Amino acid sequence: MIPVIALVGRPNVGKSTLFNRLTRSRDALVADLPGLTRDRQYGHAKIEGRPFIIIDTGGITGGEVGIDGYMAEQSKLAVQEADIVLFLLDARAGLTAVDENLARELRTFGKPVHLVVNKIDGINAEAAIADFYALGFSSVNPIAAGHGRGVNVLAEEVLLPLASDEALEEAERERTKHPKIAIVGRPNVGKSTLVNRMLGEERVVVFDMPGTTRDSIYIDMERREKPYTIIDTAGVRRRGKVRETVEKFSVLKTLQAIEDANVVIMVFDAREGITEQDLSLLRFVMEAGRSLVISINKWDGMTAEQREAVKSEVNRRMVFADFARMHFISALHGSGVGDLFDSVDEAFNSANVEMSASKLTRELEIAVAKHPPPTVKGFRSKLRYAHPGGHNPPRIVIHGNRTTKLPESYQRYLIKHFIKVLNIVGTPIKLELKEGKNPHEGKKQEVTRRQRLKRKRAIKKFGKKK
């Protein structure tokens, strides 16, 4: 299971800043204003290749009423969901009575708690954190989230031990045995109906009301003597629309199901079109590196003009996911559902495609010969060789000089080239660029006595000519 980390603390202690730092995003709104975060924010983070789910929460002061009380309840629910809690405190404000009350409350949950003392930039860190040991927690970690100081140490010492190598290897072995298919989308787009149609029986509850499915349901099945695991997930709505407590848990379960799956079938409603929430959920799937099959549901009963309008909108807004197979289906009547399995198998096989260093290097040379990298500030990147870096998704490691200066447009060109030559369909390719170190960097060549005399003679000779 993917480790879940909750960030809790008083308002304006830097929880959202740390959230953005760990997820390498700007998803959480940050400003010097207490109480800006009012709802839980889920983010996907990777630390040394290990996935985590980070939960940003609203600040807690104690005795909240109205919307602040609702916000505090959401923060407490995040603690219940989490594997560990990062309790953020303000080094400049020092230890407060609110911090002490919150520490006592956190102990009642029975979760591992690590103190994170933020805003240590510009002050003596050791002196600043001394008072916080009075809270009785052994793990006290000074950081400056705004500048990134101490965040890497926090990740290595606190977060990485949660994802052991043995657990990751076991998860990878399980992932490559047979396809795990997560059915995701907004509420009421027909996910449970699609699951029942794929299974050939009424296995999950279907009702014409958004939010019928509350938890991720794992169902093993066989089709043509091949095993599959189908994961029916809860619909994910825009955060502002999520009110019920149980729905908060459902969102987390859906995100964990995406991480646990090999292939994600993203279900859209043809009659409602593609919404921003659809694209947000799709972005999470792609960041997780999962193979993707796109399913446009409720296709039946539409006129030819309506179908053309839907296809036009899908092609316009889904251009960034052009690697995925797209199916227009009716889960209710079963039309087009059987074709989904072929695309799932294709995407699953592509995610585990066999690659060799010799073939990747040869194709890299061909791609560079066709279109060399552009010059940046008068210099051109030199790409020397490539080798496999992993699967699920396929990862290609490219070594060379000035690879950090390689434009994103050229990286996309390389990805499309590898997709074509490796016959990859339905799964993204991740490029990892490695830059070789200059062996002479930092070294100063010593000038011998003979070279100094030669230089003096040259200066004297040319000086006489003048």
C-alpha cells in the first residue's frame, strides 16, 4: 500500500508550502494569511522513486466553530487516514499553548508523530528547536520549507523508511503478474455499470445517484483463461463539491487504487463532456505513470451531429494523452466493452516491454541523426548512450553532456521516437537524463618552469616587434 502522510498544525505554519515542496507542484495555495487552506488536499509525491500520498490540511487552533470547526474536523480525519503525521510548528513564534493542546490530541490517535519545526531560515536552528522537545516527541526536524532547507533530510530520515525495498519489490512482482485495472472517473459516469458489464454479472451496486460507490472494490476475474483484477473506485468530484466525511475517505481510496493498478480505464460521460475535474484526475494518473485506456461512456442514443461534436472536443482537449487507446462505449448495453480488454492487454504488455541498452542507444543515435538537439546559448547537448531504467512505466535513461539544457520539446520528440520503434501503446514513457561530470572540473593545471620561461620569451619577442 502507498504510504500516506498527513501535514497538520496551527494556521500559517507552512503546511501548504511543505506540501508543494514535497509534491513538486503549486497545487496548494500559499500566502502569508492564516486559514487559507480550508479543505484537505491530496498530492502525489515521489522520493527516490518511491511513491507517497501527501495530505495538506487546514490549520487547527482549538475551539473552532462554523466553517473553522468543519475545517478542523477535516484535519482530524486526515490524521485517521495517514500512516504517519508531520506536526508542523513555527520556529519564530516558538512553542504555544495551541501547539501543546494539539500535541495532546494527536497522541490520542495512536499514529506516529514527527515534529517539523519550520521557518528556521535566518535564525539559529538548534536554539530554535530546543523548546519543542518539551512536547515529548523524539523526532524533531528543523526545516525552512520556503527555501527547501532541511526538506531532503526530512524525506530521507522520516519518509523513506516507510517504503522499504522489500515492500517495493513485492509490489512490483505483484504488479507484473496480471493486469490490475482501476476504473476511475467522476461520480455517475457509469463506472460500476461498466464493471458489472465486464464481469458479466451484477457484482457491484448500481444506482442513478452520484456517490453510490464509497470504497475501492477489488474483484478477481478470468477472461479467456487470463486472470485480471478489476478495481471499482468511488467517483472523484471537485474538492469544493465534496462535503460528506465518508466521501473524503473515498477520494483517498481512489488515489491509492490508481497507484496500485497497472492499467487505468478513465471513464468520461459523453453527454456531459470533459470537465476540469476529469483533466485533473487524468493528470494524477499520468503523474503516477500508469497505463491508460480512455472510455467515452453513454454513447448510445446520440445523434450523428452530437457524436461528431463529442469526438471533436475529445480530440482537442485530450491531445496530451494521445498515447492512449480511446473507446466509445455504452456500459449499459455492452457495446464496445469487450474491446476494452484488448486495449488493456496491449497497454499492460507495453508497460513491461523488453528493452536493451544496445537497441535504445542505436535508436537514440538514429533520432539524433534525423533531428539534432537545438543549440542553447551557443552550445548543443551531446547525447551519448541510453539504457533501460525500469518498467511500469517504461523508463529510459539517457547519458550525455548538457542534458539538463535539453528543451522539453526535444524530449517529447525523443519520447515519440521511442514509442514508435518500441511499438508502445497505452502507456507513457519516462525519460531520465543523466549528465556526465567533467573530470577536470575544479582542477587547476600547474605551469612548469619551462612553460613559464617559454611564455616570457614569447612576450619579450612580440614586445620588441611593437
